[in-house]
Amino acid sequence: MRIMGLDFGSKTVGVAVSDSLLITAQGVEIIRREREDKLRRTLARIEELILEYEVEEIVLGLPKHMNATEGLRAELTEEFREKLERRTGLPVVMWDERLTTVAADKAMIEAGIRREKRKDYVDKIAAALILQGYLDNRSRKAEEAGTEGAHT
């Protein structure tokens, strides 16, 4: 089993996939969208990647404002989530993506990637950060559940 992470944007969708042990997230690709209102090709490519990587769950970044409110981008992402679930039949978990793009940009700066090249990677790295946050949280919850069970 693997989990897919998606960073959904108006022009691109960053894609990441977990390893089979659900420990690490790796950026896979950036799907370029021709038009914001057209999703058929995007969804078809996601389906291909689901089959290729044997994905059983999807984590979709939820773009919230810094004050935790949701705006138009979050509404569009929620609509995309519904289409993903209908098309793939897989559960789609929404995951707070605040600061993932900032963290992705910072990582590329630290890696010495030139500014003009960063846009070629940022969405894929952001998807990996969204997925990694989810995987880490999932692992921490499992550890806590295991620890609590050991004391009773």
C-alpha cells in the first residue's frame, strides 16, 4: 500500500507518493494544467499514477489562510476532492498545507537551486511536504495508540 500526496493549484498539481512502509514521501511529478476549469487530463494522469504506484489513499493539501480561514482556493480544492473520490473510488484526506510552499522554496534555496529553476520543482516538493506531514502525524498517532494500549 502507498499513499499519494497532491498539491492542487490553478496551473499545476504537484504529486508525491509514499514508500510502501508509509515512512517517507517522494516527489513524483508536476502535472501541468492547460486551463483551470479543465480537469479531465489531470484526473486521468492521477489515475495512471495510482495504478502505477498501487496507491490506496490520497492526501490533498487544503490551502487555508494563515488565520485558519478558508477562501476560494479551498473551495476549489474541495470540489477537486469530490471529483477525485468519485473518479478513483479512493478515500481523499484533506491536509492543512499552510507554509508548505514556503518550506519547499526554503529547501531549494538551501540546496542551491537557482531562482529561475525553483518554479520547476516547487509543486512537487510541496506535495512531498504535505504527504510527509500526514505520514508523520499518522505514525505518531499509531505510536500513541500503541503506548496507551501497553499501559492498560
